[in-house]
Amino acid sequence: MAKNNESVAKALLASQAKLSNRVPDLKTVPEFVETSFGLLFPQLASAPAIDASVLLQRINALESCLTRLCGPVVTTEAELTAVTGAFIEALPRFQTLLLQDAAAICQGDPAASSVDEVIVAYPGFFAIGVYRFAHWLYSRKIPIVPRMISEYAHSRTGIEIHPGAMVGEHFVIDHGTGIVIGETTIIGDNVKIYQGVTLGALSVDKSLANKKRHPTIERDVVIYANATILGGETIIGAGSVIGGNVWLTESVPPGSRIYHRPS
């Protein structure tokens, strides 16, 4: 038995040598996400920040965490310093965007008693926040890390938002489980999406990797549960309502009301 184990160990070591070691530590992802949320929202912090010095310590800890997360995939030290510094500078903007999202969720959900409740208890809000962090890094062409971050939210909430998607302000995810939003999706302001919605591609052929494969959802659209909207040329016009279980592969004009009719 010992000889068999030794031979397996040698075989694995030889194969591992062929794999890239330039991959961030997975354990750093939850640390990055939770530290970021704790800085933006005292409701989510591990302990209250009694003064500016405590906040500064936490900012420095976040910068260190992001350095460890991006270090293995960033080419130069100068680029790494620039990315981490810019992310820290963007924290007030993240806070503004996410407070808008939280307020929109609260306003649209009769079951939400306050914005605080949305921030601490709503998986849709958590998934949106993680998406906004990941998208920021994706837009700066940081490899691997944005997907790792977005998949952390996916594993916790069942909501999958590719970091490449472009999502506007005042975004609402209600319930959320089972939502899939593809890489080239464009979503305007004041859009509300319910559980089970798929914004996907008509084809998953690898040759389409650099083309727009996912739909465009214009502003003020509501998409109800389990609707599926596919295709890079599909545009849902502003102010439209897409009913539950609808399957769409073509555009609809602004102000449309689309409902599923069982045959």
C-alpha cells in the first residue's frame, strides 16, 4: 500500500508541475468580500469603527488583501499598486451605488421594513454588491480574480452574474435564486429581476467569445420569475414588463407587455 501511495504522489507531483501556479488563494476571496462590505456598511462590520484610525486600519487591511488576491495574476508591481490604490479610492462610489440599489430593493418590496434589513439580510443585495466589485476589476482587465469573486456570491446566493455584464444604477434582484446573467448582458437603470431569470446566449460556440451574445435590457424593465431572454441582438425596450415563464429570442419595443400563454 505504501509503495502504491508513493507512486501516486510522484505522478501527481509531476502533473502538478505542468499546471500554472499563478492562481490566487481561494481563501482570500471571502476575506476580500467581507472586508469590503464591512468598510462600506457598518451594519456588516465585525465591530463598530469608533474613530477614523480604526477605519484606516481596515482600509489598509483591505488593500493588503486585494494585493494578495491580485498579486499572482498581475504582471508588474506598479500595475498592482495602481489597481489596489484605485479600488480603495473607488470605495465611496461603491457605497453610493449600493445604497441606491438597497433603496430601490426596499422601495419595491412590501416585505422589506428598511434599507438596513436589505443590507444585512437580502441575498440579492449581496450578489449585486459582489458583482460591482468584480465588474470593477474585470473592467481593468484583471484576469481570473473577477470570476473567483463572482462565483463566491454564486455559491452563497444561487445568483450568477458574470463580472463582464454591464448593470446600471438602482438595480433590483427580488428573491434571486437561480438568476443567470451572461457576460455581454447590458442592463439599464431601474431594472427589476425576479428569481429564475436567465439572460443568456442563443449559442455557446467558442468562436463567439468576442461577440455580444447576451441581451440588452433597457431602463425601467421588470422581468418576472423564470423568464428566459436569449441572444446578443435581443433588446427589451424601456418600460417593458416580461411575465413569468416567458421565452424570448427576439426584441420587443419600449412599453411592451409580454406574457406566457400555456398551450
